[in-house]
Amino acid sequence: MDAQAIVKFIKTSPKVNKDRVFLIGKSLGGAVALNLLSTLKEPIFKGVVIESTFTNVIDMADILFPFLKVIGPLKKYVLKISWDNMRLVK
């Protein structure tokens, strides 16, 4: 919701130089930035920087909670958010 509010502010504020706005996301913020980009109808950012984010939540769960590997494909039904960043990067 914060990311959507920022987009609204950028679009409506006369104080924002729209030719100089970049989107930057680091770690979890990278996933938020990629998700935001995937929902935009028209481009509003001059460029995008994504730093140190993850491929998707399922891969991250395997790293943080190795014991979840035993449930294999069931993870996609258990986890509510996939944040599949590799799918969003073109």
C-alpha cells in the first residue's frame, strides 16, 4: 500500500520532476519494487535498481527453514505469498 501511495504522489504532485524519478528496491524492497512495476499501467520511472533481492519466497523458505524441504511441492499451497521475482524480471 505504501508503494501504491508513492506512485499516486509521484503522478499527482507538481513538485516532482517526473523525468528524474528512479525506483530502487533492496532485499525485501526489491520484491516490493518488482511487484509494483508489474501492476503499473504506464511507466512512470526513469529507471529501476533492484539490489540483493531473492528469486521467490519458496526458494527463500528453503534457505531460511531447511526443514521445509521435506514437504517439497506442498510449500506453494502453504505459503500465502509467492513473490516470484524471476517471473517478473523481463
